Amino acid sequence: MLHFFKKKKKPEFWKNYISKVENCKKYASLNDIRFVALDTETTGFDYENDRILCIGAVAIKANSILVSDSFEIYIQQDVFNKETVKIHGIRKNGKEVKVTEQEALIQFLAYLDDAVIVAHHTNFDVTMINRALERLNVGPLISKQLDTNYIYKKIFCPTDFKKIFTLDELCEIYSIKMHDRHTASGDALLTAQLFLKLIARFKKNHGVNLNNLIQTNYNLNL
């Protein structure tokens, strides 16, 4: 009967991810940090019933977007919502090569490594990924996280944190051309560009310490 009470063994891909994040070295400077700007396209906004269709991401390091260090994966659709196809254009039987949700997450975590996640309205993308991880009996993500909406409000609207800025609004403010909008990879690239512009302004105003920008009590130890 003792085996009944033993902790369930976690899969190797999950142990590898946890190990990388937990053993991440302290950063000597902002330029040492690998950020990963990400976006998800989904069947809707319901965390419990909707599913991720695509994950797109691109790395940022030393104040540069590393297009060669990017990620895109499409997921087989067990849930289909025809109403959202007109937004993201991903069809259930489209021409994209699709993998299982499990395989997509395994590949994404390997790509993510110990990077700091950057997204616009981070909570949505991370929660959708966490729900998918729960279905694999692992999770949630323990990566450090930054939200471009939060950074913008920290700089310009410190007394009005209830206001929500869309990615379109901030791209317009910073004159970022919106190519491939509402594709995961396209929105990840837009977020990366926005992040660099915001960080440049934040560094000018506050120096390089990002501790008070990290979501959910994480610390960068800068």
C-alpha cells in the first residue's frame, strides 16, 4: 500500500525545465538576461474550456531582438470555435503542421529554458499555458514574468493602474508598424519591439533595476 502514497513521478521534460529556472545564475547586468516575448492564439478567452491554437515567441538579449532565436508551433484542435477563425485565421484542418498539446508544451519549455517571459497582458497567455500544463499533471510555469502593459502604466500612469492599454494602442504610441497582427509570431515580435522601447524609457527614468516590474513577486536579482 505504500506505493499509493508515493509522490507521482514528474516527466523528464518538466524536471529539466524546473531545474533550469531554479538553477539560473544571478545576472551581472541587464544585458545578460535572455527575455522571451511570447503570444498565444486561442479558441477563446475561457481558461477552462478554450484551448491554445498556436504559441509564438522570439528572444531578446543585450537590447536586441534575436530573430534567429524564435519559436512557433501549432496545436491540434480538440476544441474548435469558428467565431475566432476570422481573428487568427487558424482553421481546424488548415495547412499548418500541428502537433499534440503535450508535444507543443515539451518543445516550448525546452525553447523557453530559464528566460524571463515578456508578453502583453501576460496573465492571459501564462494562464492558458498553465491550464494546458495542468492537463499534463505538471505546472504551473515558474519563469519570471514581465507585462508590457504593466511597464507602460508604471512609467506613465502610476496613479491609474486600472486602465488597460491594448497592444494596438501602444504600438501606435511608439510608431511600431503592425505586421502580422493576430498571429502568435507576429504579436510576439510586436511585443518584443514594444518591450525594447519601454525598457529604454524605463532605464532612462529609473536605471536598470527591474525588480519592481517583475510580476507575482519574482526577483531578477540585479
